[in-house]
Amino acid sequence: MSESTSKAVPRHVAIVMDGNGRWAKKRFLPRFFGHKQGVDALVNVIQACIDREIEYLTVFAFSSENWKRSSDEVSGLMGLVLAAVSRYLARIGAMGVRIRIVGDREAVSEKLRNAWNEAETRTKDNKKLTLSVAFNYGGRWDIVQACKAAMEAGVSPQELTEARLSGFMAMNYAPDPDLFIRTGGEVRISNFLLWQVAYTEFVFSDCLWPEFGAVQLDAAIEAFRERDRRFGGVKESPALAGV
């Protein structure tokens, strides 16, 4: 492991992959080509995360609000997901990546659901990195579905705690993100992992997602290392230690 990767790294990184459309527009290309280039960038970032021994990577691929986009763009995105599974599944699986899809699956086609199920099944024993792809996902949806699941499980109001509700969240298998990165120059969460980012460190990058790679990831990790994470507490001053 190199000196740059030997320091503490975040265990879980979450990324809003923003800027695909603007990347394409700058090159006078249809937005679809930006999304296609964004898939290639994601594969590169997956490898960079493995190289840095990051355990969890969660990416925002399609929000529950993205249905408002043009039908052509939405249709193109759905087709791109299918093509990406076909093209990259074997490669990503060989990298030791476990794939998990997070979001409301009811609104997507059966063909897409089947592709997701195949990806999850074929990679379920991989342990180097857990890649969670948030598709048709929204943070508010996640909280509501967790509340419904808790009610259906018979959890009473008196029994419902933050820890108990966390067990019903869509990503209950993963620790909360340590580092949240948003590319593309926008400075907002956009309804992503609202429950899980309560104590997450944020880094906003002007880099458009198709241009994001290992160099930009390292810059975000370095910014993360410089943060003083207290989780609501106060760290004791060294001068007062032992007093």
C-alpha cells in the first residue's frame, strides 16, 4: 500500500454523481453520452476505492425525482442500466465487488428488476467492496418505507427508537457514510440518504462526474482526514488530559 493510501480512509463513501448532462453539453453531445461516460467513470472509481481499501461505496444513480426528466432521457437511462449490467457485471464481480440495489423497485420494468436480481445474486459472496446503487431512491421515501415496515412488524411507539428504525432502513446492512461527495459544483443533498448522513463529512467538487477519478477521490479523502469528527461531543484538550 502506498503512503497516500496507508493513512486512515473513510469506511463508507457516498457519491452524488452529478454533471453528466453538462459534460455532454460542453462537447455538443446529447445528454445520453454524458451518462454513458459516467458509467465508465464509476467503474474507475470502484477500482480506486478497492485500491484504497474502502469497504462501502454508495452512488446515487437515479432519484425518485428524476422521473420528471424527459421521457427520452429516462428511457435512455433505463436502457443504459441494462447495457451496463451486461457489459460490466463480470468485470465488477471479478474485482471482488458485491452489488446491492437500493430503492423502490416497483416503478421499473420487470426486465430491469431481473437484471438487478442477477447482479445481486452473482456477486453476493464478494467481500472486497460493497457497491450500493441507489436507483429510484429518495431519502424521504426511505424513512417512510422504514416506518411502514416497523409498523407491519408490530413495533409499538414505545419500542420505536432511532436504533430500531435504522434496522428497517434500505441500507441497514451498511454503516452510515463517513464521507459524502457531490460532483458537478452543486451544493445540496438532493434527498439522498437523509437519515444516514446525520454525522457524515461533506465534500463538494466542481469536477463533472465523467471527469472524476482517483485524483479527485484522493483530494476528497484528504479533506476528510483534516476534519475533526466529534459526533456531537467535545474532545478533551491535550493540555487538560490527566487533570
